[in-house]
Amino acid sequence: MKRYEIAKVLGVDPATVSSDIAYLAAQSQNYLNNLAKSTLPFMYQTSIEGIHSVMKECWNIYESTDNNFQKLAALKLAKECHEAVFGLVDEGPSIMYLKQLQEKLIQIESRYAKDLFKKLDNYNFSNSNGNEYDDYY
């Protein structure tokens, strides 16, 4: 359904429907951001723990086999695991800091928008003389 159709069915102005949709979209984005913020540290921890388990198994394979190909494969995987852990540890704080900055920016934008709407409402109310069309005729 198009926005103007929704507005017609509800008996409201299409601008109201648009602003409500924008509000719901912002709420959904906030929900996803909060979900990511709360689960990201846990995901990092479980990922690092999982990689450590793989590394332990690599060393078990390396020590238990006489096959040089398997030893090399285990060493290669252990090296890749170390690189992956380093990458997670290196990127983790940066990503968390970036998320914090993003949240602060959203808060500032929200406050700015609220202040702007208040000023516009006050301006429109103080300049209104009861008939909004007098200025045009």
C-alpha cells in the first residue's frame, strides 16, 4: 500500500503517515544497533575461544602424526588462527569505539532535531493570527 493510500484509509494527512514511518524506521535502526552493541562483545569472546579450540586441536594433530603433510597443514592452520585472533583483538576496541561514537552522534542529532522542531513550532505559533492564509491574500 502506498503512503497516500494508507493516509486515506486512516483519514489522516499523508505527512503524518510519512513521519510515522520515519519514526518506526528509526526505532528499528535503534533496536538493531542496541542488539549489535549488546551481542558484539559476546560474539568476539566466543569467536576467540573457538579459534583457541582450533589451535589446540592443530597442536594435537601436529604432535600425534608422523605425516609431514598433516604436520604442515596443522601448522598452517595454527598460523591462520593466530592471525585471526590478532585481527579480532586488534579490531575489537576500534569497532566498539566506533559504535560509541555513532551512538553519541545519533543522540546529538536527535537533540538538535527536537530543538529545531520546538523552535519551528514556537515560531509558527507566535506568527499565527488564527488564519494561516492571511499572508497569502
